[in-house]
Amino acid sequence: MLKVTLSELFRCKPDRLAYEFMAEYPKMVEWWIKRTVEFGGGSYAVFRKHFYKEWKKEWDGYYSQHAQTSSLVAFSGVQLWKKPDERLKIPELKWRFIVVSPREVKIEKGELLFSTKIGEIAHVKIIPEDQRLRRLLVQAENGYWQVGQSIVTPEWAVVSFTSYLDLSTERETLIKELLSAEATPYR
């Protein structure tokens, strides 16, 4: 089996729920960053578990996958920002963004769909720039690609797609597709 993963950049148009969540998500990340100062050190798993119940109280009604992604963004960011001999300066995140878990995201009718709070589904219209990207979206809707972790801002979205190929059985089909595919250069 061969695992193929693509990450593509799309222009996008978020709906009201997605846009509102883009304002809330950086606050979640900042909340987790502040907890890294209290935590002092250790593994990511221990860190997340230590503060998870507190996060659930703070963001009651939000899906737990948002605790997962926002805590991972914070924990990883602190590892990169913090110098061993300096105290952590907590940044103020002014940029609107969301990191959406693969467990929460899917593509339907040219839109990324993901849950924000219980009973709320955000829609982000994906705008493919060329035929290759349009085909990729259709294939994802039809289950050929699994949609992975996505990053969404007010203007653009990075969406990852994963598929598994069995080269022993799909070799001839794959070769025909590659030879007949339109060569679309990247911009």
C-alpha cells in the first residue's frame, strides 16, 4: 500500500459561524499558551490531560477536537518560541484562523463542513483555481480522498487529502490516469 497525501491551498468564503469561530479559536490557543507557563514542562499528552476539564468549562458546548487542535498549536508553538533562558512572553494572536481536526471536517458540495459547537455546523466555500483542484474536490466528495487536518482563515484554506493506493492491483489504472491527465503547472 502506498499512502499519498496532498496539501492544497484554496481561496475560500467562510459562512457566519466559521467566521465567528475564527475569532474564538485564537483565544483558545492563547488560553493554552498561558497554561504552558503553569505547566512547567513534560509531554504534550500530560499537558493536555492536566488542563482539559478546565478547558471544557471555559468553552462549554464546543467540540473536544477543538481542545485537541488548539492545545497542540499552543504546545508546539511554545516549544518553538521559548528560548531555554527566557521567560515565555505570551503573544496576542490577532490573526483569525482555525485548525480543523480530520475527525471534524468533510467536504460536501464544494464546501468544508465542520462542527464548532454542539448542533452547529460551519460551512466554508472552497474556490478551486483550476480544473485539477475542482477534480480533487469531486474525488474527495466521492470518497477517493480522505480529508485531513485543515487550516482556515477568512481568505484561504489549506486542505490536506490522503488516499491509499495498492500498486499491485491499481498499477495499470494509475498509469492510464497519469498519462491522460492534463498537465496543470503549479502557480
